[in-house]
Amino acid sequence: MKPSLLLAAGAVMIGLAATAQIQPAGAQGCPPNSAPVAEKDNVVHCRCIPGFENRDGVCVRVTEPAKEGKPKDVNFPPAAANLVHIMDTVTKKLNRPKGGYHKDLQPRLVCNFFFQGVGEELKKLGLPADRGAWKKGLRAAQIKSKIEADRTDWNELREEDVQERANRGIIVVAVSRDHVAIAFPMPPQIQFSGKGPLLRDGNEHSPETQADHRLHASSWGAVPAHNMFSYEYSDSQKKQLKSPKFYVWTPSESPASSLTDYRREIVPR
């Protein structure tokens, strides 16, 4: 053999010997789990194949660390996401446009239709939203009267406890003599400075209809209770006039409802 060929062959063998444990497997002349790779000057090295790594000169399978499951946020469980989806579904059915202020829709107040639409969606999930205050055709004042006359499915709740329940996907209703709304879940990362829990009613929230005379979210958004309701009092009788009362719908906070998360999968907004 010519000296030049001997030198070349020797270089290849040296390369193989020096890096045999670093190459991926499977090729003749390379260790298990390595394969030959031609580099500069056609010198062949053995490199570990994908999925394997060099450990002390041996190609071993890469062991991926166990993936940690994303912790479930107890303040915003699937039931809360599903409640948001239900509200979005009802808003679409009511043909309410997104964003801004739609003056042409101002006279069209739909809070009772929004409430009943949410009931229809809950009923589809097997929850008993087909009786009492959920019945179709009732106006806000009638919904309030139904709740207060038959408390079988309703428990009065302090205003300061409403947001926490809503964040768990529990149905909480705010009612006054002329308005009805449903508490809206708030994701934990949201910084909220408004007064009172967030509520949603399907209405347009133009400046002239708000207690603070400011523009708030459209029918797709949520509004703080103290911007949505008037909170009027009589100084002489110390009696609430238009301030809301809050009632939790007990079927939505039962263990069965919580465990099944309304028996539906999370649907993105």
C-alpha cells in the first residue's frame, strides 16, 4: 500500500478510535447508538444519533426530565372558563357586536334575555335552570321576585364574597328592581381597581346609562357593580332603592357541579 494511503487509513482509524463513543449508533465500525459523520478532510467520526448523548464515551438514551403539569389555579378553575364561554355564547346569540359604543343598540336593553340565555346553556349541561327565576319571559323585577319568593336554589351573598365565588365558576346573580346581571370570573393575573364585583348583563354600557357617566365595556365586557347599579338610598328610611342584592345559585356550587366543571371541556374565547 502506498504511504499516502496508509496515512489516510491511519487517520480514519485514529478518528474512529478517538470518538467511537461519541457517535450515534447503527453504522458499521461505530459503537452502539452512534453513526459515522464525515468532517473536514473526509475524516470520519462517530457521533451519537438523535435521542442519545455521550456519557463517559458511551452513547446513552437522553432521559428527559419529567414534565411538570401546569398547576391548576384554584382561583380560576375550568368551571370559570366555561362560564365565560357560556356568556360569550349567549352574547353571540343576541347578536351583540364587540367593542366600542354602539349607539343604535342603546334602547335595546337585554339583561333579562341575557340571564335567560345563560339559563338555557346551563340547562343543556344538565343543571336545573328551567324553573323559578330562570323561566322565559320574566323581566328583571320578576326575576328578583321569583328569587326572593322561593329560595330553594338561591342563597343571599354578601357583595364582598361575590367575586371569589364567580372566580370558581359559581353562578352569582345581582338583581335590583329594574336590572339583573351575572357575576363574571376574573383571571387571577388581572389587576382590578373597580368597586364591587365584575358583572355582565349583555347590555351596552354607554356614558348616559352609567352611574359614573363614563364609557365602559360593551355587551361583551364586564362592568364593576358600582358602575352598573345606581346604589341609591333613601336618607329618611335608610332603605335600599335600586341597589343590587346578590344571590348564589346553589346548584352551581354543589360538589357534583364543581367536580364535573359543568360537564363540558374548556372552550377558548
